[in-house]
Amino acid sequence: HDWERRQSEYAARNAERERKHQEWERKQEEWRDRLHAARSRKVELRQGKREQVAHLEEQIDKCQDMLNNARSSDFENRVQGWIDEHRDKIRNAEDFIQELDAQIREIDGKLRH
């Protein structure tokens, strides 16, 4: 009976070890899924910011045209203010894009391991 008991205990330990391993694999898969989802969100956000920068650059071009055709210094000052605001927004968006790029690289590094 002792041998049968040990055999049964050994089988139970193996079954528990296998259950824990399957649980670990499931958690690893969930972790990878979360990272992939986060990466996708960041890539989408980065694309949106790039589109914002392109739109702001178009607005600056239009403002430059208005500035060239301005008939009063008041209007010139107002348009120059718009240009400055757009440039500030571009700088902020580009900074955010760099942050997103770093976060995406970090996620890619985690996914490689």
C-alpha cells in the first residue's frame, strides 16, 4: 500500500504542477494580449497626432498667405499670434509623438522576451 500511496501522491503532484504551468501560460498569454492592445492604442494615437501636425502645418501655410496679404498691422499681429499658437501645438504634438514612440519601443522590447 505504501508504494501505491507514493505513486498516487506523485501523480497528484504532477497534476498540480501541470495545472500551475497551464495557469502560468494562460496568464502569459493574457499579458501579451494586453501589451498588443496597448501597442495598438499607442500606434493609433501617434497616427492621430501626426495627422494633427499635418493639419496645423496646412493652417500655418494659410496663415502665411493671410500674413502676406494683410492690410493692417493689427491683422498682421492677430495672424502672427495664430501662427505662434499653431507652432506651439505642433511642438507639443511632436513631443507627445516622441513619448509614444518610446512607449511603443518599450512594449516591443517586452514582447520580444
